[in-house]
Amino acid sequence: MAISKRTKTVGLLTIILGCILAMVYVGIQGNVIYYYEVSEAVAKAQSQGQERFRLAGAVVSGSIDAKGSITNFKVTDGNKTVSVTHRGDPPELFKDGIPVVVEGRWNKNNIGKNFDSDRIMIKHGNEYTPPKVNQDGNSNPHDSKKVDSGVDVAS
């Protein structure tokens, strides 16, 4: 029994489309980084192991200790608190009490307690007010930003 040319073409196109969809699915799976609140991340810490994910919480007041390119601080969601070691420069708006999302993985020696980060994202205002400039052309840096909601990224 001979297979028609049209049937062969449709079969071939179906196989090609299936391969493309499989490659897209596999590519997306490898690039997904999950986002967890602090309590949720601590509860799943052992099963996460060394996988990359994003940890969300507020910076604990008085916990920021910056030395060179390493910044240590704590984040909390009100229930659990985790120590974070960030390698790299934090964003300009990084300060006590601000909501942050840090990206990285659990410290292999202290899973569920210490988080190693290489990226900090900060929720901040989507409205920008330019700095007030005096007649000399100088500005006051404390008058330059109006904070509301949004995200600032630094790595």
C-alpha cells in the first residue's frame, strides 16, 4: 500500500513541529528560576539543595554589614528570617526595611539558614522626580527620588 505524498508531508511537518515544541519546553525549563517567600523557602530548603531560586522578604533593620564587594544582611517575611551574603554591589536604593528579592542558592554548609546571593532586586517607586537643581547647577541627592512601587535590579 503506497503512502500519498500529502500524508508524508503532513507526517514530516508533525514530527518537525513536535521537535520544535520539545526544544522550547526543555529550554524554558532550564531557565526558570522559582520565587519563594522566606518561610516557604526555609520549609523547602532540604529538597531545594543547591538549586538557584529567588528569595523574597524585607531587609531586617540594622542587619546590613557591607565590606568591600560583600554585603551581609538578613531578610524576613515576618515569620522566618534568613541571613544573606551578597557578592557584588547592591543597588543604590538598598537599605533597611525595604522589600527585596535576592537571587542565588542556599549556602551548602548551612542550607535553610544562609543564602548566597549574586543579584538583588528592590521594589521601589515607578514615579521618578528629577533632583532640584539650584542656580549653580548643583543638586541635593536626597531630593531626587519619590518611592512608590516597581523593581530596581543590580548584580
